[in-house]
Amino acid sequence: MMSKDSNITNGVMLNAYPDSIGNTLSDTISMLKRPEFKEVFSLFYILPTFFNSDLDRGFSIIDYNLNKDLVSKSDLEDLERLNIQLKFDIVLNHLSVASPQFKDLLEKGEHSKYKDFFINWNTFWEGHGDLKDDGVIIPEKEYLEKLFMRKSGLPILKVPFPDGTEQPYWNTFYQKINADKSLLGQMDVNAKSELVWEFYEETLKKISGFGCKILRLDAFAYLHKEIGQSNFFNKPGTWEYLERIKHIADRYNLKLLPEIHAEYGSYLHDEVANEGYQIYDFFLPGLMIHTIEKKDSKALMTWAKEIIQKGYKTVNMLGCHDGIPVLDLKGKQVNGVFNKGLLKDEDIEDIMNTVLERGGRVKNLYDASGKKISYYQVNATFFSALGESEQKLLLARAVQLFMPGIPQVWYLDIFAGKNDYKAADNAGSGGHKEINRTTLSVENIEAGLKKKVVLDQLKLLRLRNNHNAFSGSVQINSSSQKIIDIKWVNENEFAHLKANLNTYNFTIDYTESGESKFYAF
């Protein structure tokens, strides 16, 4: 099914790494060719180990060439023959220390063509802080307190220059200094450099050539940096950068999907949507857990009605390669006015506690002094977050598929994957995300396809992927908080979900070739 306003399909999107199933992307394609997966997916979001990378499971990009260890050109040809459209990432904010640009900086120092491609921390803050004995400028308190931090301590990595000095460079996300003093890290790029924009142009052209239709803008809200701002979604600078990226994307027929995590009460999702962009529905995962565990659909249906009323174009999900976002559901004070969240803080805390009691791991946010200020997300498989109840998972999937937006489906959730504690522990202090990234062997797929919860999900996914009703209009009946009642209608075709939150049972009435059909779960 094609959406009304673009050449992007309105069907179901698979989400996986190239090696999430078997050893290479070709193993996932073999799975998609099986009869059980016929017409189940129309899109595939392939995570960025598709490209050459070295850290953060693909989000530390070396270059945007095919990772030949995992991907081949014949894989792309196979996906095209399967009529599956592709979604990829561009990580706007940073590149790996192993990128050609940063390696040139390490080799040539002040004489490198790419000296200003990345952000020298001291150069940026010169005149707005004090130079300490360790050679790093500490910004003045009024500036430091405004900075949005993703980790404890200053967001810097000291880089050895050929002249023997160490220069601090901006490093918002991951870094690692090995025993031999070699570096790993995601180095923030300097969007004030025209070389960076030439790189973006080259990259979007290349990705389009791989068959990309939807381009996810990872970490775009961190790109614009300015003294006196938080350096998270600075305004108007972020909008100016986003518009400039859009002009490039339009030349290569790429649909942009900006990735942003922020509190509902900040209304950033509304601002991005009002500029005409698709948005991620990062609210749905937490709302789904709340709805099912509390047996109360009020908050979820309120959000669904907002999507419809405001005409948001969303991509939604349950599980994904990252965690289950919780901060996103909160309210926030903006310009002296507190905007309510989709849930109260105590309800959000209940979600956290429920998932943690079921074995989840947490990731936090920090202030400039290194003090934890908030949970950011909780990491767990969605199946384990729901107490490993197959009926709850099936209900969650059905509701997701009937929500407005393109449904994105994490490969592991299809197979009711459980928390992988061994993988999380083996990955060390930053390994919380590996709890939800278990690689499935071909044998795991064979065994999974004998399970009712897997086959029932595939049945639901196939209905959502192919039924014309989902290209029509949606009606929500919220007469009871214990009932979920969503109906899609397109001319004479319809699909109608009714779910009972007391029992977790649900039915789907739908038309097929003019006849009425019925599923009961």
C-alpha cells in the first residue's frame, strides 16, 4: 500500500541489524523469502552496521560505504525484487575517530584539511571560561549549567597531535581509550564548516544509490552548538540545519525522519511535525506498557486522538535497537508554564519499576557535575517488559498495528525474545542495550516458526501490511477505559479491532474481497 502523499509505502517495517539473523544480511533475506513471511513487510530499516563502523553497534560511522563483511550488492538487488523499501541512518552529529577525516587530523594536526571539520573544545569556549592546569577550558558557570549532557563529565576526548600536545575535542556520546592509548570515539562534527556539508551531500547521494527511501536523522538535535544554549535542539539554529539537510534530501528523493527524544511537555514533537516532517512515536512503547499493566486505555487513546487531530505522520514501534523510552512521556516547564505529560510522574515511575522488576536495565542522564538527573530509558525486550506473557505481546502488537502511523517491528519481538542477560553482562558497563539484541540463528528461526505467538503475529502483520483499510481514515471509540476500539475504513473496506483490557483478549473484523472475516485471539 502506498501512502496518499508520497512514494513511500504505508506498510509494515522490519527493523534489524544486517547480522541480527544468522551471520549476514543474506540470512535475513532468506528468512523474508520463506512462505511464512510472504507479504508481511514492505519496508526494512537496516541499522548502520550496514556501513563501516567501529563502536556503538554501528552509530560510530567510519564511512558510508557498504560493510562488505555483512552486506553485498546482491542483497540490495534481492530486497528490491521483494518490493521492500529501505530506510537507513545518517548520524549527523558525529563520526568515528577511525573516519578518514579524523585520521587525517590525528596525522597532520594543525595542518590538517579537517582541523575545523571537528570541534576543538578550547577554541569553541575561548573567552567564555577558564583554562585549567590540565589544558581544558571549563566554561563559565552560567554556560555550563545550561549544557544538556548525555554522560557524566565534560563531553570531550583529548586528542594527541603530532607536535606532542593533547587537544580536547567535543565528544557528546561514546569514547574509549585503550590500554595502548589508541582511541575509540564518536567525534562531534562542526556544522559551521562547509566541508561537513560537502560530506553530507556526498553521503546522501551515496545512500540514495543504495536504494534508500527513508533517511533517519540520528542525533540531529545535538548538531547545532552555540555558547549560551543547551546545545540540544538550539533554536533557530537546529531548524536552519534541518532545512538545509532537507534541500539536499529532496535532490535525492529521500524522505527525512528526524530522531528526537524529548519530554512530551516540551512539544518538540509538535514543532517538528508542523514543519512537515515524519516523527517517531517514542511515546507508544511506554504508553502500551502502562495501558496493558494498568488495564486503562485513557492515556493511549488521548495520544491516538492527538495524532489524528493534528495530522501527525508517525513511525511507531514497541521494541527497537535502543531502550524503551520513558523520559519522553513526562511533562515539562516551558517559558514559566508547566505543560503536562502524557502520564503523571508516578505512572512513569511505575513503568520503570515494573520493567526493572522483570529484569530490565537502565540508562540515565547526568548534569555537568556528573550527578544523575533522570532516567533516560530502560532496556529490555518488549516481551520481557510485559512479563513474558504471549497474550499481552499479541495484544500489544495488534494495538500497535491499528495505531495511526507506519508500524516498525523489531525482529526479536516477532520471536518473543527474552532478556539476554549474558550478552548485557559480557558487554561491560555500557552493555545495557545488548539485553535486547540477541542474534537469532537459522535454527532459532525454524523453531520460532513453530510457535503460535510467532505465527499469530505474522498473521496480524500480513493483515496490516496489505489491507486497503489502513490507507483510509481511522475512528476511535473510547467509551470505556477497559476497552480499545479502533476501526479503519477505506470506501467499502474496513478493519476493526476490539480489545478487552481485563482479559487481554481481542477480535478483529475485516473485509476481504467483499466478504466479512473475523479473527479472535
